[in-house]
Amino acid sequence: MMKKELGLFLLLAVISAITGAINPAFLSWVNLLNMANLIGLFGVFALGEGLVIITGGIDLSLGSMFALLGVVFIDLLTTYEIFWPFALLLVLLAGLALGAIQGFLITRLKMQPFIVTLCGLLIYRGAARYYTSDSTRGFGYGDEASTLSNIASGNIAGIPNTFIFLIILALILGVLLHRSVYGRWLYAVGKNEEAARFSGISTNIVIATAYIISGGLAGVSTVLFVFYTNSVSPSSFGNFYELYAIAAAVLGGCSLRGGEGSILGIVLGTALLQVLQNLVNILGIPNSLNFAVMGTVILVGVLADQQLQARRRRKAALAGLARTTPKPTLGQGNQNTSVRGATALPTSTGDHA
């Protein structure tokens, strides 16, 4: 565990202890399981956002993507009565396709990630509202996809399946990011895309695959959230969820400049964000201030990242200065002695003779 992750874990433990001291209900088994479920729900797509941020990009379209994929998924099950494995596959493929489109616009057409994903935020939300005529979609009283519902919203030995799925997914992505060549490419592209390109890395492919993975995880999260809420309102479903993902990634140590971050940090950042949300509820702070709390968290995280970057630059500059400072050598230390010795020597072999 690196210093950032260790510090984040200690901060999470301290805040949890303080919250538990304020209200012992925080440490109740029911509340802990509820938080574990929320951590699993929000952690899945936060991992995809984290990969995008590591490349130096950003994805603002996640919440609107949830709305569009959510209404399509429910319609496939209820209106068209498609067998749930095929409906699930179609939603996952749709998420991958939306991520691929954004990756293509960013890498091939050289558009800014902020602009591309901001347009995606508006387009997907508008398409979802148009598709449903701005009406809510739900399962009603039928038993559509009961098997999938049990998988998505059930539990094993009391532990929510969403949390178990997050742990499994984090382990897989942890190996991909920290133990594979592709992971090193992601960090290299985030640090310096031009240098990575000159070193032979296919930067366009690396960046595009990050957005594709993010889109695929958004499709998975859509299915989980649909069975969590049992309905989808296209005007509000997934609203500002991209902020949760960005906040979790920033809290977890991902730099918005790119090139930094870890899977463990993103998971811990998601957990810390949910603990803070729980603390807000316990303290009786109005829910309308949730977004203010989230914005403050992002701001503090960015400020802390800037201070850490400045400190590292100063340390690197001091280390470079120490290396370039000339040190006295043996010859320089004995320079005067050598001169005096040279005057005592004979000027020629003939004089010596």
C-alpha cells in the first residue's frame, strides 16, 4: 500500500470512528451493509472514470448514459419481452459503443475530452427524454428478469452482491493497471502523451480503450442501478453521477493532470465519499447540500493534489541542484602541492644527468 492509499485509509478510519461516536447507529450492521451496497453501486463506474482520468481525460457523460441505457434496458425487458441475457448483452454492447464513439472523436478528430463528453451528457439525456416522451419507465408488477434482479440486488451471506462484484472487478482492473504493459502505457500517456507517442506507444488506441472500458462499466452500472431503483426517470436518473465518479477518483489520488492514480485509491475514495454522505445525513444537514459537500470534496482534493505536485517539483529541483553542484576532487585538493612539486623537479633529463 502506497503512501496516498495508506493516508486515505487512515482518513477513512478516523472519519468513520468520529461518525460512529456521534451516532452509534452508523456502526450498526444494517447501516454498514447499506453503505457497502452503495459503495458497490458507485464504485463500478468510478473505476472506469478513474482509468479515463489517468490518461489525462475526463468523462462527463456517465449520468446521462445511465438514463439512456436504463430506459432502453427496461423497454427491452417489458415492451419487447426480450430474454434477459440478450437484453443485458445489448445494454453492455451499447455502453461499449458509446464509449468507442467518444474515444474516436477524441483520438481521431482531436476534440477535447471535456467538449466531447459534455456534448454526450446533453445528447444522451435528451435522447432518453425523447425516447420515453419524458415519462418514467419501470417494471410494474411483473417478474421480468427475476433471476437477473436477484443477482444484481441480492446478497451472499448478508454481503451485497454489488460490493462483491466491485471487489472482483477491482482485482481484475488492478492487475490490468498495475501488472500489465497496458497499465504502464496508460500512465505514460497521462504523464506525457507526446513523449509516449515518440517512444512507440499507440496513444490513440490506449486513450480510446480507456473510454471504451468506461462505457462498458457504465452499462454494467446501469443494470445494477435499474434493479436498485426499479424504475428510470429520464430527466433525473443518474443526475450528477459523473460528479460522484470524479470526486471518488480525485479523493483516491487520481490527478486531473493525468498519469497518477490506483485502483485501490479509487475504491477507498468511493468508500470515503459514501461515509461523508452518511455523515451529512447523521448530522441532519439538508439533502439539498449534498452537492455542495461533493463540490467541496472535489475542490479540496484538487488543492491537495496541487500542493503535492508543487512539493514534488521543489524536491526534484533540489535533488537536481545537489547532483549538479561540483565536488572537490583529489586532484583539485592537491593542486597546490602538485605545483610546488613540479617546481622542485628537474626541467629536463639533461639537467638530471
